[in-house]
Amino acid sequence: MARPKNMIPRFVSFDMEELAMIQSKMSAGEIADFWINAVSDLRNGCVRNDVNPFIKRQYKIAQSRMSLRQETNRKYYKESTKRGRKPTEKPAQEQETPTEAPELKLDVAVTKPEKHGYGPNKLVMLTEEEGTNLRQLYGNDLELAIEILDSYLLQGSKAAKAYKSHAAVLRRGNWVWKKVQETKTTEIRKQTAEQNQKNAQNRDGRTFRERDMDARGAEARMLMGLQNG
């Protein structure tokens, strides 16, 4: 007997923001393997022990959607039977312009990870997973990146209010990332200049300007001695 076709994958709809975050940590080869396994698991009912948690969660959500659709259709055809015709039978006036079952509005409750506020004003909203991924990206510079974005959000501009994901704004290559790199470069240059100045002063306790003036004075005295001699 042929195996019944699995209809659940037709109801799968991915959370693109979460999917992008997952794939940002993968290489090109890992992404290819991810989708090969995802397609196979969705078609086979996610029965493997090592199914990706994200894929398994999407499969369960799709299963709920399909069950809700089936229940709606069952009620629709039951009402059709009560009205005196078979569910598949259409009245004469409907044969030319057949109608379909009422469109189902899905309202499946999906628990999203909780977001917490970060920064001096607690305006940068990140989940625990987003914070961990950004820490791996920025290292000790994450506090600076969050402070920059937090300050920008405080201004309340239209662009800032339009941000749907603060984690996306903080990713590599975006304006916050570039601002952090510029700030670090400026700070390094400042520290290097201060260190060079300290090194120059520590040689004999005098600044470069003081040593230069003494050298010019000694040169002038030598010239005067030669002229007097």
C-alpha cells in the first residue's frame, strides 16, 4: 500500500528574522546541509532524533494550522449536507462560478523569545540568543555598540522608530558596526599620540619643544664664539 502523502509541509511558514539569525552563524556548506535536512525532515514528519529544533518547532506549528483548516472544512461540508445537497454537489447557479470554502483566518499562538532592554536608556531590545550572538561578534565592544544605538534611539527619529529588529541593526557591516570601528580607530590614535608624548618627556624630563630651544641656543652661542675668535 502506498504511503499516505504528508500534507503538513504545505502549511509551513518560517520566521524569517529567526531564520536569518540562525544562518548567520553557518558557512555556505552548513546552510546547504541545513536545507537538505530541513526538506527531508518536513516531508518525513520530523521523526529523526537530531532534527533541528527550529525546524521541529515550525513543523508543529504547521501541524496545528493543518488541523485547524481540516476542522473548518469539516464544519463547512457538514453544513452543506444539512442544506440538502452533497458536499461535492453545487447548485445550478453555482456551477458556472463555483465557490470555495470560506477563507480561514489562522490565529495560532506562537511563543516568541522575550526581549530585554539594554543600554543607558534600556531602549535596545534583544533576546538572550541575539545578545549571545552579538557578544561573539563584537566581544568587549558590544557595550559601545549598544550605547551608540541606544543614544540614536533616544532621539526618536522616524528612521529609529521604523527599526523592527535592533539585532539586525547591530550586525556586521551596518552603520553601528562601522561607527564602532571608527571610534576604536580614533581612540587608538589618541592613545598612541599621548604615549609618544609621554615617551618624549621621560627621556630627560623635558618636552620636545624645550629640547629644541636648548639646541638652538647652543648653536647660537657656538656661532658667537666663532665670530669673537
